[in-house]
Amino acid sequence: MLVRVDFNVPLDQGKVRDDARIRAALPTIKALTSQGAQVILASHLGRPKGKPVPDLKMDPVATRLGELLGDPVTKIDQVVGPSVDEAAASMKNGDVILLENLRFEEGEEKNDPSFAKKLAEPVDIFVNDAFGTAHRAHASTAGITDYIPAVAGLLMKKEIEELSRCLESPARPFTAILGGAKVSDKIKVIYRFLQLADYLLIGGGMANTFLAARGYNLGDSLLEKDLLDEAKSIMQESENSRCRLVLPLDLVVAEELKAGSPERVVYPDEIRGAWKVFDIGPETVNNFSTYVERSSMIVWNGPMGVYETPPFNHGTEQLARIIAQCRSHSIVGGGDLVAALEAQGLASKIGFISTGGGATLEFWEGKELPGISVLQDN
């Protein structure tokens, strides 16, 4: 059988830097091999745009996967063709092989029917366990289902169940926390949570647009001027709904985004000249924590500041520690947040960490995801 996994992991000098997505797929792989299945794994890595890129080959992923499974994983240097057919024909029960990067093939992202058919030829069942690509109608997520039976893997099932909890029957009080750079990336999610949540906490660069809409001068900070009216409408809708929208009280500013830059904590009305907002301040962290601590369910997507550039990671890290200490059920999505939790050793204290980025947001928006809609109910 062919199992579509999401092994789009960061590499560093030819080695996997963060194996969280590989570990997330292990339950499905082990469940299949323990029952004697012959498992062919397929994933994309990076954005090679339909051409082979040496630095994006799947060899480091195969090495790390073998270490995690306790048995070497055979990696095939092709995605389709004779070498794949021969490897599939010689597999024994319980064997695992990994194909080359799916996106080395032009037909993958184009959802080309002939390429999808070639993917299906060596196998008799398709298992989609790659929630992170479920919002893409590619050959390996959608097209292949025209040729062989398709079902969801254990990780896909878990993602759907967990991400649906806050949409269908959230425990209350329910708090949604949204960060990241732009309002435009999450505007539909904001409106959805305004209908569902009791509290909506906004941080990161996207909070700048809301603060500017309130009339504050944000200096040279990142903000979306074309969405100021939209931000005003969102705040007005919050006042007329059950959901309380909460913005930062204080901010961390500096004149340049540089590791170790001199920073200061100010209130929004104290920002001057060339100052730029790069993080939420300590008073905001304390205020956000009051809503978090009273919540029965928390969802969080997007960092509170420019996490990858210290000292502007403090807001994200402090909020992560607070959420990890809570007894409420927490759901976290987004690559930056996963890295923050892993770095602090907090991942195991979060109720559920989604492997999706864009897929998580689109699922919460209520969109039908192509990689899910084509699967059978089982």
C-alpha cells in the first residue's frame, strides 16, 4: 500500500533538524507493518517546483525514519517507474520503503491524471496520513484516489477529531489565541472564532493592524493599512457578540530586527519615530494568562512576536509555558509554535499539536479540504 505522509521537515547540513512530523506518522506506519502490510511511503520536501534538487532529496529523512523505527528504511531514488515497480514487487510483509521527493515530478502539484495513475500502479490501497497537505488537490493527495481505494491514516483521523472539537462542541470557557504577521492570512479564522469562542486573544504582527485601527501610531511597525476598516468591523462585531476580543496592552519595540537589539517595553501610545513592534510585553502576557487560566479549552495558532530572533521570542515562550501548565485541553497548530514548544520541552504537556499549517487554518475556516473529501468514511 502507498501511504502519503508529511515528511516536509527542516534539514540542516544533510540531517533532519526537527523530526516531529516523522514521529507523528509512526503510529500509522507501525500499525500497518505489525499486520504484515508492505508499506511504500511518499512525501514532498520543500519546493523544488517539479525538478530534482539535490539538497531536497529524501535520503536524510529515510535515515532518521529508520532510526525511529529501529530498522533501516530503503529509499528509492525515483517516485514512479521501473525502479519503484521492482522494489514494490520484491517487498516482504512488514517492509517499509520511502520514495523520492514527490515534488521532483511536475505532475504532482498539477494533479496530473497520468502521474497519479503511475503512483497507484504498484499498490492496491492508498492511505492518506498527511493532514498538512490535505488542503492541496495534488496527485498524491487527491488524484490517486481515482484509481485505488483510499482511506485515512491514524494521524489524519486524529487531526480531524481534535480540530473538530473546538468547532462542534468546545468546552467553555473557550479561548482562541491567534498570532503571526498578517491579519489577511487569518481573517476568515478570526470571524469563525468570533462566532465560537468566549475570548479571542490577538498577538504578533497582526495585532498592530488592530491597534492602528484604534488610532495608535505604530511607528515603522509592520501593519496592513488596507485592512484597517476590516479590523474596525471585526472589533465592532466582537462588541455585538458573545466573544471578547483582547489586544496587547504593552509591546516590545526596537529600531531594527536583529538578534540582541536594544529593546524597550512601551504602551501603544508611547511608540515614536522609527520604532517597530516585535513582540508583546510582560503586562500583555499577564493579561492573556488570566483568560488562559480560566479556560476549559484553548486553541493557539501563530507566535506572539518574531520568535526566531531573540529577544523577541519572550512573549511566545512565556505564553507557551502558561498554557502548558493549565489543566484545560489545549490544541496548538503552526510550525513556529511547534518549534517553540519543542525547544522548551513543553510539547508533551500540550493536549494536541497539529501537524498542519495552512491546512489547520482552512479546516478551522470551515473549508472542504480536497485531501479529506476524497477519502472513504473508514
